[in-house]
Amino acid sequence: MIKKKINCFFKNGTFFGLTLLFATACSSKLAEDHPQGLWLGKLEVEQGTCPTDRMAALRIDKKVVLFSPDNGALILRGDFDKKERPRHFVATLHKFDMEHKPYDLVFEGKAQNENIIGTYGTPDCRAHITFYRPNHYGLSDAVAH
């Protein structure tokens, strides 16, 4: 009786393990399917003066989008609809200049294959950016899926 239970346990365990392995191998790495996590990219200036010294960072959580153009103190915030297809991410920051006139910093991006392609704009800067998942953030990538 015990041998039958042990044998059944190993057969079911092997089946479960192979199913899990197959599901993991077939899981999608597309940004459209799994945008959550940390993304990095470099601003490519199209017009004006943009911060290009450091990498830009994009963090996408369940409903919140956080974008930092130079991975520094400026953080643009936004949200997105999980059900919307194709995915569309928008983050903004409202600021005032020295003469107390309002202006906006805006990031807008879309999921494309395994990347997120976007545009960053301010009154002084317009830049294109391609975000990718950094390989050295393995835990972030695993948690995002």
C-alpha cells in the first residue's frame, strides 16, 4: 500500500514538474503581456537640451507608472489601464518656472515587442527613448511576472 502511494506521488510530482517547466519556458517576455517591473534606457535627444548623463528609469507597478529622465530627483507619475490594448503609459509632472509660469514634463510610451518605446518632452527638451529590462535585476524580472 505504501509503495503504491509513493509510486503515485512520484508520477504526479514528475508530471507537475514537467508541466511547470513547460509553462515557464512558454511564458511571454513581451512588454505588452508583462509590463510590470523596472526598465532602463538612454535618452536620444531629438531637439533642445535633455539630461543624457545617466540612464533613465521607468518603474511600472500594478496601476502606477513612475519615470525619471536622469534616474535622479525628477519623478513623473502616471497610471495606466491594465485592460487597454495596446498598452499605453503616460506620466507627467507639473512644475513652475522662475517667473511662476506653469509647464509640464511629459513621458508617453507604448509596449513594443520586448521593449517599451517612448517620448519625453519638456519646454526645453524632446527625446526618444527605448526601455529594456536590465539583466542584472533578475529578481525584479521574476517578481514582475
